[in-house]
Amino acid sequence: MKLTLPSKISLSRLYLALVLFALYSLTYFEKLNVQVPYLHFSYIDLACAFLFGGAALTDLFDGRIARKRNLVSTFGKFIDPIADKFLINGTFILLSTRLDSNGHFYLFPVITVLFIGRDIILDGLRFILASKNVVLAANKFGKLKTILQSAVIPIILLNGFPFSLIGLAFEEFYDYIYILTNALACATLFMSIFSFIVYFKQCSYIFKEEKGDEK
């Protein structure tokens, strides 16, 4: 199978996600997790944030190139959303396993569960629509959700940076940085759920009984 350029870009996002996950796993080894002076995140965290940012940026190009050059393919439609969800949800899961120096979760696990649950339900909805030859196109709220997730994740990876710079003047601020990062995640979760509601309203008609099925 010959891959188109957009498909190769989508695959690169998948590979970068794997590298990111492997690198992030090193943060569990205290000797390797060397902290950046005064900033309360490690050099590994910094590398992971750059990796995530680079991987997320590829999502701006694959679809645009596919449409502009008429390179839309079945494989591309398959791999693009998988790469997106693998990168974002996988990173959310890793962040939910991490505790700061005070024993607080970088990201409350329940937030990750709701993010993933939303995606699972929406994928099920798309599957039902596909069986009826209906395509559920991405709306502006769904796209905004992805942008917010891509912005929030590096902030959580870097333990609240750049907001954590306040801690340079008020050291006790670091004790509460987890509240800020989780609040940002909750705001993103709100947009995620809102976009799902919009999607659901667009296609809620499929759940209505068809006249031929009435008894």
C-alpha cells in the first residue's frame, strides 16, 4: 500500500506519541528525573512538552494537505482520528498517574475518564451513522476542544508553567498549582462535553423509531 503524504504525517503523530510515552516513563525513576532549577518540572517533562507540541502541530497539516491536493484516502480517514486520540488520551492517562511533591495528582483521574468516555460514546455514534451512510463532520466546537486540549496538556506536563512562575515570588503558590492545572483541564472538559452535546443534537434523529418499526 502506497501511503499519501497526509497519511505519512498522521503516522508520524502516532510514532511521536510512542516516543513521548516511552520518554515520559523515565519520570518514574527519581535519579533520571532531574529538575530544572526553580521551575518545579524536570528536563524530561520539558522534552515531553516539546514532543507533544510537535506531534499536535502535525494535526494542522495532514487534513489540510489532503483536501488541498486531493489526497484524501480511506487509510488517512482511518489513521488520522486514531493518532489524535492515541496522542491526547494516552498523555491524559499518563498525567493521571503522576503525583506532585505534595502527593497531588497532576490530573485528577476522573477528568481523564470523562474525556475518554466522551470519545468512546462519540465513536459509537459515528459507527451507527456510518451504517446509515451518514458522515458526522467535525464542528467548530469539536475543533476548539482539540485546540484547548493541545494547549492544556503541555501546561500540565510542565506542572503549571508558565503560571507557576508566580511561585518564584510566592513559594507557597507551588502547593496549590495542582488546583490551577486541574481547573484548566475542567474548562477543557466542559468544552469537550459541550461539543458532544452539539454532535448528539445534530444526529439525535437516528434514535427515533421509524414508522416501519412501530408495532
